[in-house]
Amino acid sequence: MDTITTSHDGEDPVSRMRRLQSERRSRGGDVMAGVLSAYITTPRDTALEAELDGLIDSFLLTQEAASSGTARQVGRLREGRSLTVTGQSGAGKTRTLERHFHRREEFAGYGDPDSDCVLVSVTTPSPCTLRLLGNEILAAIGSPVERRLDENVVWDMVHRNLALRGVRFLHIDELQHVLQSRNPVEIGKVQDTLKRLMQNKDWPVWLILSGLPEIGRFFAQDEQVWRRSRHVVFGDLTLEGDADLVRRLLTDYGKGKAKLTLDGVTDEPFIARLLHAALGRFGIVIEIIQDAIRESLRKETGTLAVTHFADAYKARTGCQPEANVFTAQGDWWLIRPQEGLVREEPQEEDGDEEEDDKPRRGRKSRKAGKSRKTQPRDRRNP
């Protein structure tokens, strides 16, 4: 069995890691830490903040009606509401929600299991069943299940413990995992159970559901819930609509946070390549910018240039030089960033005709590979 030993000078592994990391930070690591922790607000933050305000307002109206003794007359006002936040993977949904949850005073103590915060977040398990989702919620509110229980028992505990903890808002992330089930009965059970959370007479809960675009129709078949739901969509960025936003991100991160001079990375031709490399996803755009800044700091160039983005893209995708979106000549917009590791097989030499006629299992022809590469969507204007 391996053991951890100290070096000859008495320096243990953890101390050595701290020393080396400190040396790296002296060479730009502190700057990079600031770049990674920075959050730059955009119009989507304004839209999300307005919808969270509305969700909180609807909760307060319910409380006011209950305290005034008119709860029986307010009907649906006693029920919770739902807010969905949707977008493709890499659109920045999770980080944006976390940012708003942490900064709102109404959710003070968010993320601290010992606080009295009225908001709790969970991530939908994959694969997801009603019982597993209930177990995740119980764990998040400090009542983990130590043994396997029937789903009805689990959800009785969920209702009871949400009230005991004072939780009024439940954020469920990656909800598309529910829809991945091929069992429509299981999907229906989750839908009905979440609906009952909102409609519980004694302790209604307000839901914030986030995930891929398909979750936008999670309650679409239930008119009662559908009309009490609101939606925020994190769409893909486009060159026509978002060039100024991307330019601001490049400036704020590169020049503002990293103190680098920008060299050829703010004009529209470059921004078009950046958007294509990031699939038009806001979160991925930021990641690539941060990766390029890291390359610049590592090389101590003092500038943020195209070559740094090319190096960052190569590291992210493993692409060949001719398939690097930032430096490729010709039809660069036909490059598929997700297929950076795909390599075409070399052209086979003509051999024995009888041998060539035999089927080759698990092998794709070079011609077929080229055909596949000429079909991707042109993302210069997603």
C-alpha cells in the first residue's frame, strides 16, 4: 500500500503544493483568480431579476392574504407558482442563478444548511425517479434518508421537512433528467408531485426549474400550472444581436481584470469566430476568453491576441491545426468544434479486389468523413 512521505528537507506534499501554487500566483495567478471569479452583468440578469421579483411578490401576496384572514376568498392565490430558466448546455444558467440567489437579501444564508434560508437548491439525479428526486431534496434540507423507502413515504417526508425548515422556494436544476426517462408513467408522477408541492394547502412551495430548453414544456399539458408559470430563456448569442456584448466581455475581462492590451480581438470577424467556437453559448464564450487570458499570462506577453485564443481552443478541443476555428483559412465556419478529436482515417491503398469487396466492420470511409464535415450549420449568424 502506498504511503505519503515527506521530502528530504521535511516538506510534506501539501506544503509543497502551497509553495508551488504561491510561486505560480506571483507569476500571474492572482490576476487569473480575479478573472475567474469576476461576474459581468448582462441584459439576461435584468430579465431574471425581474422574474425573481415577481415570484417573491406572488409569495408575499399569499402571506398577506393568509394573515388578513381572507385566504378562503383568494382561491388560486394560495398556490405557489413556477419559474423556468432554460437554455442550451453552456448558456450560463446555473452560474447566473447562483449569482442571483447569493446576492438577494431575501435569500440570505443560501447554501448554508444551518441557516434559515427560505430557498434550497437541488440537482436532478440522472437517471431520475420520483423516489431519487425526493431523496435529493431531503438531503438538501438536512434530512438525508439512510435506508430505502417507498416513494410515497419519501415525499411525505419532503412535505413535512420543507415546512419544518421553513423552505418556501425550491430550485431544481438539470430538470431535463426527468424527461430522459422512457417511462411516461414515471415522468407523469414527477409532474404531478411537483404540482402538488405548489398546490399544498398548508405549505405551498414556489418552484424555480432550470435546465435544457425541453423543460419549458414540463407543465405544458396542465393548464392550471401552465398559466401560473413564467419563463426566462437564455438564447444563443448571434453576431448581429450580441457583437457589442461580446466586445464588452473581451474588454472587461481582458483589459479590465487582466490588465492586458487587446490586439485584434474586438473586431467583428474575430467575434464571429469566437461565437462559432463557443457554439453561440454565453457561458462557453466566457470560458474561452478566460482560457485565452490564462495563455497570455502564462507567456507573459502583456497582450490578449488571436494566438492566445487559438492555443486555448486547441487545448479545449484537441483539434488539428487546420481545424482551429481561430486560425483556419477558408470555410472556417464549417468546422464543428465538438468534433475536434475526430480524425479522418488515412486513404487506403488499392489492394486485392476480392479483399476490398469484403465489408469492414466499425470503419468509416474517408469520403464519408468528408461528407459529414461539409454539412454543419453555419454559425456565423446562429
